[in-house]
Amino acid sequence: MIHHSARFLKRFAVLIPGIIIAYFSVRDIFPYFENHLPLGLAILATYAIGAYVLVPALIRLVRIFRPVDHLPLYCVTPDGFASDPLNIGIIATRRELIEVMEKAGWYMADPHRGQYLVRHVLSIVLGWSYPHAPVSNLYLFGRKQDIAFEIPIEGTGAGNRHHVRFWATTYEDKKRLTVRGIHWHHRRAHIQQSDSDLLWVGAASLDSGIAPIKHNLQITHMIHPDTNREREMIVKQLRNAKLVEKTESLKLENPYKLTNRAFLGHLQTDGKMTIVRLKPKKL
């Protein structure tokens, strides 16, 4: 009972900054836009400034003084909220990772930068095909994904797709792989050029719709709750392409349910990560 009460109060506290900013938005920002823009555009501009600038800035400021401390069970949003569970790992060089994922039918996502984001928005509005659309940045130990892949789902709604984000780690190869045997790879620039095998820790999930974010009302993708299915799909695709030498299951935690930031959104996982060891290349 105490635990649930504390969790409720913590979540309620997240709304307070939003309420304060909404008050000042209505009192000061909206009147300015109302005097210079049509009513609809004034409301839209006020919402955009509040949801996409003011509230995120305040929350990120709070996260500087109160960083999130957690085991690497899941990656987090730029604001530090829980996101997709870690559920798959592939041992490979960066070049090999790209090759095997493309052979399995995946597209490497474009960087999360201006021109690609504009193209992504236009593809959704105009119905263009854009299989390399950028994915949003998620973070593990303070670093955004090193690489991401996706498979669009045609005819199921705007932006619906399978996707997986990967972060590079090193590992102890002389013994059975354990959670303690995985080490964070800090040198980001080195990842691009390394010919050494890395353990690419991934978070695979499925975008299955859209929903507002609870703490700032931004629009985001709704993630399908069954993340185990996405992991199993990738392993099956790699097996069908005859790229897998063996797999092993690494337990990170007992099965758990993760409430994420999307309204009514949650994810569930068996708490396991499947590690894929690839077949050696034929000379």
C-alpha cells in the first residue's frame, strides 16, 4: 500500500510543472499569439511551445540534479523516462552487424537530423515510402543508440514499423557470458572504425499506433506490449538467412511489466536477452 501511494505521488508530482507552465502559457504566451495569429494557429503555437520546449526543458533540468539510476534493463527517453526493454544482443563488428541485418530484411535508419526528420514527416503526410526513416533517440547510460534498423509495415497506419536500436558494448569472451561480463564501450568514434567483435545490445519493439505522452502531451508512437515477440522475430529472420551459429539466453531480470510514458502504454518482457553468435565468414 505504501509503495503504491508513493508511486502515485511521484507520478502526480510530474504533472505539477506541466500545470504551472500551462498556466503561464494561457496567461502570457497565448494572448500574444492570439493578437497576431488566427485562433487555431494561436492554440497550436501555444501547445507546441509548452509541450515541446518548456516542459521538456524543465524536466531535463530536473534530471541533471536527479539523474535516473537503474540497472540496464531498458533504455530511456531523453527526459529519463523508461522506454524499451533490452532484449537482444548480436556479437559482430559494426560492418557485420549492418550486413546481417540487411540480409535478414532490415533497413538501417537514417540519422535523427533535420533533413531526414522533414522527409519523415512528409512521408507520413503524403504517404511516401521511406524505409530508412529516422527513429527517435533513446539512451542507455547517457548515450543515444549507435545504430538502428527498421522494417515498415505497409497499410497499417502512419509510421507503423518494427525497429531495433543497438548500443555497442565489449564483453568477456573466455567464459560464459553474464551480465557482469558486459562492459560499456565509451569510445563512440572508435566504434565506427573497429574491426573487433563487439556485443551490440539491442532493444527491439514494434510501433503499433500513436498516443500522447502523459507528462507533456507530445504525440509519440504507441509500442506493442509484447517485446519478446520482436526479439524472437529477429532471431528467426537471422536463422532463416542462415547467419546464426548459435544463440544463448541471458537472464537480466525476472519477467516484468514496464509502464512507459505513452498514455495507457505498457510493455511486458520475460526479462531475458537472446545473444546471437554469427557464423564465421567463409574465406
